[in-house]
Amino acid sequence: MEWNLIMENQSHQIETFRVYWHDTDKNGRMSFAAISRYLQETAWRQAEKLGFGYEQAKVLNQFWVLVRQRIVMESFPKWNDVVFIETWPRSVEGMMAFRDYYIRDKDRRIVGGVASTWMVIDLNTRRPQKPHLVNTALSQLDPTMALQEPAAKILFGEGDKCVEKRKVKFSDMDLNGHVTNSKYAEWIWDALSAEHALRNFKHFHINFITEAKEGDVITLSELILENQVKIKATRDTDSRIVFLAELS
């Protein structure tokens, strides 16, 4: 897809970011946590513009939650690089809304693709709602897929080992009163064992299953496979899975 054609497509939103020092990892490249922040900010801005964002959801006592996200990078921008995040709402199916992204480098070349799945939750009951919010923007959907596959359900096998316990702190929380998704990316890299922490992972796939709140104690477990590392987070009070992630 050519850049000038994208600019004319009203279903696409493009935001520009500069990779700051604190957005890079020990390898010197833009971190997956930073990418997650950029993606979320771009999604929020477009959702507001199209009429189904944070402010519109709040009126209905609802909020959007990210359910699954799959990031595939070909190469990573570095410190001080300019990054363009392009996003569009792809489809709505039942309770789920699907949003995709391209990550472009300073020369506007696609260096990454993202598939994500979202759900609307009632603020009080924390139960899923049909995303009626998007009805006014259905004409803005673009079925183009950024990746060949959507963000799928992650399966987690046997043989994992506990690598860290951490308590959810005030600084982990977002406006909706739960841990924001980019924080989970930070937790994952903190939990990786030393021999894997510096690997140049290019695929980051995560399923968000149960929300974590301030004061919760979370156990992070690591499962090492031949070409993949999996991380599981469980809540100590009830052993419920908070998230599952795959890195490769």
C-alpha cells in the first residue's frame, strides 16, 4: 500500500512518534513495551475521532479492553528515530472488534504488522457487552489484514517454572483501574531468564485473560521451547490466569 493512498483513506489513522531513550531496551532497539504504548495511543485517538473512543464509552458506563495482540517486526527503529503508527478498524464479529496496524520507519517503509482484538466491558459488572459503539463507524471498516493471521488463542503446555513474583503497584494502573497492557510487556521482559532476556525476539503475542488490580500478587512462570519462550501470569489469590504470552 502506497503512502499517498493511505493518507486519502479515511478509515486509516496515522500518528507520528519519536523513539525516546526510555523507549529502547538493552539491545538499543525500540522495546515491545514502547510499541504497545504507541499502538494504544494511536487506537484511542482514532476511536475518539470515529465516535467510539474512551469518552463515548464512558457515557455508556463502558470501557474498551485489549483481549489479544500479535506484533510481528521485521526490523526495529532505534533511539531518536521517527516512527509512524498506522491503524484501522478491520471488522466486528459478535462481542469482538478487530483492529490492525502497520509500523513504519522514518522512511515510511513497513517494518512491522500488528493484529489486535478488543472487547467492550461494563464498568461496574466487568462483563462483556456487544460493541454497539462502533455501529456509527461501520462504514469506516477496512478488511485489510496487516498480518496473514489474526491474534489467536495461546496454548500453554506443561513444564513451566516460576521465575518471579510481583505485587501490582499504583504506577501499574490506568484510568480504568486495572493494569495497562504495556506494563505487562515490561513484566514479561523483567521475568525472562538471563539467557533469553537479550534475545532479538521479533514476534510478541499476548492474550489478556483476567484483569489485575492494585495490590494483587502475580506469579510469572516461564516455559522454554525449542524456538519459543512462553510466559504465564497467574493471580495468587485465586490462581486465575492473568495473561499468556509467546515470544519468538
